[in-house]
Amino acid sequence: MTMQAYYPVKTLCEVLDLPRSSFYHAPAVAEDGDLRAGLLDLGDLDSNQD
């Protein structure tokens, strides 16, 4: 069980000195495989120009 089951979110965040918004924040899932591959290719091209 999580602490949330026993304590209100407001109390937990106050004790941890965190804003309540950080409790509800869900990081975005990055689907950047194609972008990453493209940037790595550009990096390879740049390093080959020496």
C-alpha cells in the first residue's frame, strides 16, 4: 500500500516540502527514436568532415 492510502496528499507534500503539483505530475513519454537516430546520423556526418 502507498502512503497516500493513509495520509492526504496535502500532508505528504507538506512533510516532504514539495508542491502538490509534483505529486500529480506525469512525465511525458518520449517517443523520439526516429529523432534520436537522425541526430546521431547528423553527428556522424559532422565528425566525418574533419
